[in-house]
Amino acid sequence: MPHLLIIGGSDAGISAALRARQVNPALEVTVIVADGYANYSICGLPFWLAGETADWRDLAHRSAGEIEDQGIRLLLKRTAQAIDPTGKTVAVVDEDGRSRRMAYDKLVIATGAVPARPPIKGLEQPGVFFLRTMGDGFALQELLAVQSPTSAVVVGAGYIGLEMAEALTRRGWPVTVVEYLPSALTTLDAPLGDLVAEELRGQGVTVATGVAVQRIDPQGSHLLVSGSGGFRAQANLVLVATGVRPEARLAAAAGIETGKWGAIRVSQAMETNMSDVYAAGDCVETYHRLLERHDYLPLGSTAHRQGRIAGENGADGQALFSGTLGTQVVQVFDLVAARTGLRDAEARQANFDPLTVQTEVWDHKVYYPGAHRLYVRVTGDRRTGRLLGAQIVGHRTAEVSKRVDVFATALFNHMNVEALNDLDLSYTPPLSTPWDAVQVAAQAWMEKRAPDCRNRL
Ligand SMILES: Cc1cc2nc3c(=O)[nH]c(=O)nc-3n(C[C@H](O)[C@H](O)[C@H](O)COP(=O)(O)OP(=O)(O)OC[C@H]3O[C@@H](n4cnc5c(N)ncnc54)[C@H](O)[C@@H]3O)c2cc1C
């Protein structure tokens, strides 16, 4: 029986294993997982740490038993140490240090990512945390359980930093968020990032932007966080959330080609340059559907889709990854912020002729209680009218994710901004308006591009 070996048991690895068994139920499938938590949703860690999800066990997408019921062999607490692509074996060590070689016919590498370690002095000391694995979550929870709330500093105002700023606030901790760039949530343009910063401040979080944190020093029972422009903050807990880098060392050591940020190079079939070796998830470069080239865009949604493709092809299938648009969404207290596709500067860099228009609309009919403002930025190509991207910020009840997904679907299908107007979108006063916010934003874009188009609306 052919043997598909998978290194990594999170979103990409388990998706690959499940799909491979679906495509070929006779295939022998083994998943090697470095820790004891196969298929846990690390995306849920901030909500467990906030106390909103009561039990960490509920973060499992599936239990180990459910995975094994699919005929998948799970080897937990085993670490792959070396790949020999010529002999088609992987050296695996267990938690007692015993090593063995496992043979494969096809291999999927799904080793994910690790937190980026910015050049800050003092990252090694107690009280400084990163958040990536279930183990990281347990370490942080241990401190939160014994330490009465004093003060916390979150370094990095990306989506994980902001989710954790909210989680710590919910646990009663005064929080300061420090960001190197000039606005919060820099996956969005500054005017929308500023709305997110305003929400944070409104919820009692201190936000310092444009500050490069330089060092973290012990100071009595506290830590002192210092940065550029005279920034200083005392904390008992420092969470560093400044992005991730691909965990591709194993692949690189085996001679597998890597690219941006050291991520594994793959084709749209998720094949590496080594025969019978596939890779998926946060350890790989991702094909961008609009840019028509690979980029590094690590996301759980993408890891699931890529893992499925790698698994199908590892079972002799013919699947192709259709690409990412970088679609993402995050809830920050009472706001939801989302984006898909390219922002103005990214589109310009990719040789488009972008026009970006921001529109402010009601999320639903104002006569129905609870209407809120939605802020929608649409980017399109001035020359061709093609939709290139959208960003939205709105209240958490404002169906922001539905709307960004409409834009994502339009982008996936290479639609023009104008074509958004022709979509048959749903309407009921408590949830939307007869022209949905997506269409109002598209109309505003069209008007700006060619003011005389108003007559056609
Ligand atoms: C706090 C947090 C919140 C997030 N929220 C979101 C969100 O809302 N939406 C979203 O789309 N994404 C989110 N993400 C990102 C998402 O979790 C990742 O994109 C996703 O987990 C990537 O899956 P992966 O399988 O590629 O890698 P990982 O989840 O990093 O898993 C890697 C796997 O490989 C194993 N491994 C590594 N090296 C070895 C080895 N040598 N031997 C054996 N096993 C090995 C690890 O044990 C693990 O099982 C979030 C991430 C975090 C940390």
C-alpha cells in the first residue's frame, strides 16, 4: 500500500490527511505532530484566554479519535528532524529522544510558522510571551491565573496583537499596545486603522503608534519596555505579536527550494521542487490570484485550502490551488475590520492604475434600531474599471464579513467595480438597505472615476 507521510498536524497537515483518505481510502496516511495537539484551532486562543471560550479542549476542530476514525495514523509528540528526498525517508525523534527513519512514497510538509522575533533586547526573560502554539497559550494562561491584573504591553498592532489586547482587557488588565508603524492594524489603510485605534482607546486601551520598541528590562517586580521617542511603559506581562516567519528549516536543509521570507516554493499543485514532496500552509509561498505570482500570506483559511490540495495530489489527484486574495477579518471589541485583494499602494506597485474611494454608509435602514456607520474603501483600476480590493470597518453587528466576502467573490471572478451594481444581493431593513453597502461603495467609486456615470445609477 502506498504511504503518504505528513509532517505537521495543524490546519494544513490534517486537511491534507483527510482529503487524501477521501480520494483514496486505501492509502496509508501518517501524520507526525511535534506537540500533543493535533488539529487544534490556535486562532481560538485569544478567545479562550479572554474567558469567552471556557474550555481549551473546545478549540479542537476534531478530536484525535475523530481523526483516527478516518483511518489516519496520528503520531503525537514526534518531531521530524531530517528529510532524505533521495532515499524517501524522514528521521523522526520521539519525546524520549528515540530516533527512527520512516519511509514514504509521497510526503507533505505542513510545518507552519513560528513567531517573528524582532530585534528587541530582553525577549528571553520571564514575563515576555509569544502566542503561536497551544503550549504558548497554556504558559500565558498560567500567568493570568496566578497574577492579579497589573499592566500589560502588547508589542504589535496586527490582528493577533489586537485580539490579545481585547482578551487581556476582558481579564481586567490595563493594556498598552505599541506599534512600529504609524497606524493600528496596518493591513488596512491608515484612515480605517485610525478607526480601529479609536475603538481601542474608547475601550480603555492605550495605543502608541510610530514607536520602535528597543528593549525590555527587569525593574524590581516589573518589566520596563522602552522604545523610540522616549516611549517607556511598565508591565508585568509583555506579549510580542509582530508577525510570523515560515518554519521551513527542515525543508531547506533537505535542499527544497525556498523563496520569500524563506518560505517553501510550491507550484499551484502544492509541489515542491523535489519529486513526490508537497508542502502547504504557513510554511509555503502562496499563489496570489490577482498578482498572478507567489507571495507570503499566512492565514488559517488558506492553510486549510492548500492542505486539501496537497492531500489530494499526495493521493495521485490533479488538484490546483486557485490562489489567495488575502481575505481576512478581525473583531476588535465592538468593531469588525476586514479586507480582501489589494490596497492602493500594493496595486500601484503591481503596475495597476489604482483609484481608491472611501464611502460612509449605514449598515441597515436607519428606521430599524441599531443602525451603524460602515466605512468601505474600494480600490479599482482606473483604466479598466477592474475591481482590485476592498477594506471595510464597521460595528460587529454590521455584517462586515458578509460584505467583504461579496468583494472577495467578485475579485475571484475578475469582476469590474461596475458589475457589483448588477449583483442580486439580499435586503431586509434590519440587516441591509435596498442598495447594499457594497453597491453604494461601488457607485461612489464609479462616480469618482467618471463623474458622468451618475446618470446611469
Ligand atoms: C492567536 C492566533 C490567531 C489567529 N487567528 C486567525 C484567524 O482569525 N484567521 C485566520 O485565517 N488565521 C488565523 N491565524 C493563523 C492560523 O492559525 C495559521 O495560518 C494556521 O494555523 C496555519 O496552519 P498550518 O497548518 O500551516 O501551521 P501551524 O498551525 O503553525 O501548524 C504547524 C504544525 O506543524 C507541526 N510541526 C512543526 N515542525 C514540526 C516537525 N519538525 N515535526 C513534526 N511536526 C512539526 C506543529 O506541531 C503543528 O502541528 C491565527 C494564528 C494565531 C496564532
